[in-house]
Amino acid sequence: MSHVQESGTGARRGAPRKRGPADPVRALMHRHQRLCAEAVDPLEIVAGLEAQGVTDRVAAGFRHRDVFTLAEELYARVPRAGAPSAAGRPADRPALLLTLAPGAVCAAASGALRVLPSVTVVAVAVPLLLLTLLAALRRGPLRAPYGTGPGGAVWSCWLVVFGLYGPRAVDGLAGGALPAADAAELTALALSLAPAAWCAHRFAVRSRGHLLRSRTLEEFGGAVRPLLAGTLALFLACALALLCAARAVAGAPLTPAALAGPAALALLLFTARLLAVHGHPDPAAIGTGLACATEAVALAAALLDRFPLPPGAVPALACGAAALALAAHALTTLSRASAYTAAAAPR
């Protein structure tokens, strides 16, 4: 790293830097002894210091021009057992491949429905789908070490079920008919798990690359924000492509009204998961919970025959508004260094 050259020979060679009796860095080193001893590289220390409020201005009080050079000195002065750097860890390919399984199960079930009884297909496909989905979310780029926040899993399940049944339920609630699920939408959502994992992995790797190249925390945040916006746009494009393909195969119409709701749902789930992956599960749970509340109000209004909007607009508006709110929150929280290192994960 280029910062090492500017932090003195002690940081370059790993030897303790000699200072006068009043050594401000020594006091900081003792205060954060565990963080420095367990760090696999200086970036882990940058993240830990930033999470505790140490900014570039604070680093100047320790005779360093920014948090990066301060972290390098702390890393050089604190002894530790040798550990490989996390900067270049290869992608977990089995975990990435595992994200293809839920989509494969749904696609196979859709084909089997044409030749086998629906009861048999559902009895086999649903358990397989749940097992593959849980396996894909517990490993790899979509693993959320802090969990999904209070009620997060419940809200996500509600959103998916409402996306499949909700618009038809709102439309036919007065008639009392049981709506049928949209098989094309379910298949597209399951298939979108693979691009979600790839986008999440790409975002994490590139963000960490910006940590290596940035000279200040402000420079890092300025580089990550457009990267995050591009990642969300890239996933949305992938989800729309999968929705179009699934509906075309099923012979369903490809109208904006038919695509808006599922696309908004996919974007909301991805944004919430990205926040949870990087240590912010509570805002993700709040965003998805508010979307669920909006959809519940729509169902109640339909039951009272006071619903003023087209049924298909409900998931589009509820999920779209929540996704935009979470994206705005993510632009702030995920532009911090503490969101991208193993030091931020629970041990």
C-alpha cells in the first residue's frame, strides 16, 4: 500500500517506532489492543477505528495525515500471529453455484406441472425450494452474519407471498375465490438469487479495492456511493431480464404493469439483504416491514371495498417506495469503511 511509505520506517519494516515519553499512538494502541492484534491487515484497523468515531481529523492529533496511515502504524507495532490477508480472498465458488439451485427447482417444477399432478409437484418442489434457498442464504456473498433484523425473515416471506397471490387476492377478494400463484414470477425471483449473489460479491470486492487505493475516508465514500448505485441498477436489470424471460416462456403478457411489481419486490429484497450482509439488518427489517404494512392496508381496504388503485399497483408502490428508502440509507451506511472487513463481523 502506498500509505506505508509515508508512515515511516517503523511501519515499513514492522519495527517499533521510537518516540518521546508522551507517545499518543501508544495509548491508542493499548486502547484498541484486541482490534490491532486480531486484524489480518491494516484495513481491519481502519474499519474498527472508523466505527468508533476516529476520523482523519482525529488522526491528525496522533501525528498522522489520515486514518489509513495511523492504522498502518498500529498494525506494525502490535504483534500478532501470522494470518493471510483478507484483501485477496477468492470467491466461494460452491456457494455461488448453490444460488442457482432454487431457480433450477422452480424451473423444473414449472415443467413438471405440464405432465404431473399439481399436488405431487408441489409436495416435492416446495421442500426442495426451501432447503436450497436456506442453503444459498447461509453461505457465500448473501450470508448475513448479524441476521436479518427483528422480523426480517417474516417480512420477506410476506412480501414474496403477497407478490405471488396479493394482486389477485385484492382483485377477487369480494368474490371469495382462492387466487392462483404466478409461477413465472416465482421462477424469476428464484433465478434472481444467482445474480444477487454475484452482484453482492462484486460490490464487496470492488469496495475493498477502493479501501486499498483511497487516501482518506471521504475519498473512499465518494468512490463507493456510485459503485453501490451501479450495483443496484445492475441487479435490477438482471431481475427484469429474468422476469421477461420467465413470462415469455409461460406465455404471460410483458406489460410494464405486470413487470413493475415483481421488479420492485426483487430490488427491495436485494437492497435489504445487502444491508444485512454488511452489518445493518435493523434498517433492512424496518424497510421490508413498512412495505408489508402497506400491503396489509391494501388488503384491508379491498375487503371494505374502498380500494382506489389497480391491484397490480400495490406491490409496485409498496416495494418500490421501500426499496428507494433503503437505497438512500445504504448510500450513507455502506460508504463507511467499517462495512467491508472481517473485523466488523461477530466472532
